[in-house]
Amino acid sequence: MREQTEYYDFLRLIARQDSWSEHVNFLLLHKVSDKPRAICEPLQFHEVPDGTPIEPTFRLYGPEAQELMDALWNCGLRPTQGKQSEGQLEAVERHLADMRTIAFGKLEIARP
């Protein structure tokens, strides 16, 4: 979370795993110095004509986005790319183990 100084204005997006379903619940908080916290009510969608310039729904400061990423990780969610690389890592580890066996065998060195 962003370090709080005399004046601060930040968003916090909290993610929590629902214990009784496969849902992840989100709560969006807005905090400004010396003001009560505000929460975002359920989002509503509005149709816009094609070509209409649009703004992001909200922006997160880098550390706030990292906090969200950590919260999603704690909910058990992993990046799709991360899941794909797990298999690649296992293949590399097996390959390295094979290369060690070959190298120690050729050099006639006892494996540690």
C-alpha cells in the first residue's frame, strides 16, 4: 500500500476467496486524508457508441496493484503463464539431472 504522509488519496482493492463457493469477492475502498473511508457500490455498465473515448474504470498506483496481486495469490489464483512455465521448469530440472549423471559418469566422479 502507498505510504501515508500528511495528505494521501488512494484506492485499495481487496480480494477475498469466498469460503463456500469458487467466487473471489472484491471490495474497492477509497481513502483520502482526514475523511471517512468510502466504498464502491456494485458496478453498473452503460452502453457507449463505437468510437467514444472512454476512461479506465479506476487506476491503481503500482504498490496498490501489487497489493491486489498478492491478495489474488493468497486466494489461490496464479498467472496463466506461470502455470505453463511450471511444466517447463520441471523439464529443465530433469534435463539438468540427466546432464549431471552423464558428466559425473564421464569424469568418473562420485555424485554428492
